[in-house]
Amino acid sequence: MPPPSFQGASVADVVELTKALIAAESVTPARGAVFDVLEAALRPLGFAIDRFTCGEAPDGPVENLIAVRGTGGRHLAFAGHVDVVPAGEGWTAGPFSGEERGGLVYGRGAVDMKGAVAAFVAACAAVPADAGTVSLLITGDEEGPAVFGTRAIIDRMAERGLAPDLCLVGEPTSTHRLGDMIKIGRRGSVNIWIEVTGRQGHVAYPHLADNPIPRLVAVLAEIDALVLDTGTDWFQPSNIEATDLTVGNPATNVIPGRAAARLSIRFNDQHRGDDLVERIRAIVERHAPGASVTGRVSGEAFLTPPGAFSSLVTEAIRTHTGLEPELSTTGGTSDARFLSRLCPTVEFGLLNATMHKLDEAVAVDDLRALQAIYAMLARRALD
């Protein structure tokens, strides 16, 4: 059953629904109560609900939800997540209280991104059921490994023959005021682990040992000198950062038998993740033949070029806020990296100033404005 805070609340009340979603504690991977709240809000609006759980430890199990209303016509998908990062210590009030004070609703997930999910639902309440096809694609794992989250939703949609024409991801994209930024793309992300092995020995007898550190240092020096690109019209330059360097040698008189490093590469749409892994592998092989190189691509870069969809979002924002949003590709990765394979995808949501912070909060006025923007967007997109 949904938390008591949602009992009797109108599904069209974006503030009360935000509070109820916050009150359903849902640290990654989210399951159960938070989806109960969402389902209870969507069913009265005529949505057919498909809740499913997939995956096993360590990256699962993960619960996901696909809600669909309407058949035929254009299909607009609202996408997002109800999982949150751990709250941490030091909150002024309970991190899952959903407390409202001073025109703000406080709680973990208020802006990232339960407030936007509530705005999706409340917006759909204002859109005629026969206007076209609307879906909500909601995962319980965006903040974690994201192995069995949105990617599993996409697979499930393919099995059901569901194919949206447009997708709006409700990540918190606004920076100073609601509506000042839309994301039309994101850089890709790949992490790479390098391990160079040698032969342990006494420092006084270096000819009997093989120190891996100089070879790893040479590898990192060449990588650090790389210029992958100078950016594009819509993307900043790609960058490679060394994020860890480990030898783990407690002795002062021992040549170590291994040295390891980890890289993180954020790349624009001039590159593919696997190609970058192979480029790093070639550098490592030149300096340290036989060394181990393991890459994990979290997502590829994507771009939805400015056009009809971003114009619709811009028009709705302008109407309800008076702002002309900046079209941007800055920031980290999001599940839009997966959804962009299906159809034109953009991101727009609440202010990101307090996401993942203590006393995360959303303005009541912003929740109501976001609901109105999403409702106008849906009506225009389905027309």
C-alpha cells in the first residue's frame, strides 16, 4: 500500500504527490513502496501499468515501471527514475519526511528526480486521454550501475512493440532559474583500468627484479599528453582524467610486483567508447607489453540537434517562465544516453543546485510551473 501521506491526495496535486514519493524511501536500487505510490497515482488517469523486476546481485534486482495511456497517434514518453542516492547525516529534518516549509519541499530526491516524476503525472491529468499515446518510463536504478534499469525498459518496450516518437527526460537541468537550460545531448563516459605487472625484489638488487612503476608512469605520461579533439559546435572537448594510481607497497626496500591506474574519459560525439579503449590499449602495449587493460563504457555520446522537439520544449518554457532556455550538452551522463537510441530525446527539469546535497529541496512554485510546462508540451507534441 502507498504511504499514508498519499491517501486521499489528488493525483493532479503535484506537491502532495512529490511529498508522497519522497516519503517512500528508495535508495538505489529502488523497489516496492515508491512504485506503489506511482501506480496509485497513475491508474485513476487511465494508465495501464507494467511493473517488472529483473537482474540479480550485485547490480540487481531492479524494479521498473512502464505506464501507457492511449493507442495510436503520436507517442510522447516521459522518462525518469525514482531511486535516490543515500541521504547521509546532518539533515535539518528527516531526509524522507517530505516536509514543506518556507515554500520549499525538502527531502532526498526532491529535485533528482521525484519532483519531475510527480510533475509528469500531474501534467498527464491535464491532458485529454484521447489526445494520443503517453507513456511514463520509470526505473529504480539510474543512480547506481544502471545495468537493469532503463536498458531493461527499452528491451521490454521492444518486446511489446512500443516505440515513442519523442522522449522527455526529467533530469534537473535548470541551473539558476527553472527553465534556463535544456539538455539536447550528453558526452559519453568510459572507465579504464590498467594493471602493469613486474617482478618483486629487493631494491639493492634491481637486476633480479622488474619494477612496473616506470612503465606505468610512461603510459600515463603519453596519455596525459593526448588531445582527443578541440570540441564541436555543441560539445566541449573530450577529456581524459587519471582517477586512481595504486601500488600498495608498504615496504621501503621492496620493488613492487604490480602497479595499477584507473582512467575516466568523457567524450563527445566524435568518438565511440570502445574505440577509445583500444586507443589506450595500444599506448599501454607500447610501454608495457602484456599489461592488462579493461574498459567499461557507461554510455555513448548523443546529440538531438536543435529542431522541432527542442522548439516545443522552448515554447512551453517561454510561455510559463518568460525565459529563453540555453540548449546545452554539459554535465554528466543520464539515462537519455540509452533512450536517445529510440527517438529524439531532450532533458528538462528542476533546478540542480541541491541535488545529492544535504537538505535537498524543491520550490513549490517550481513544481507547479514544471507541471504546466509538461502539460503544454504534451498537448502540443501529441497534436
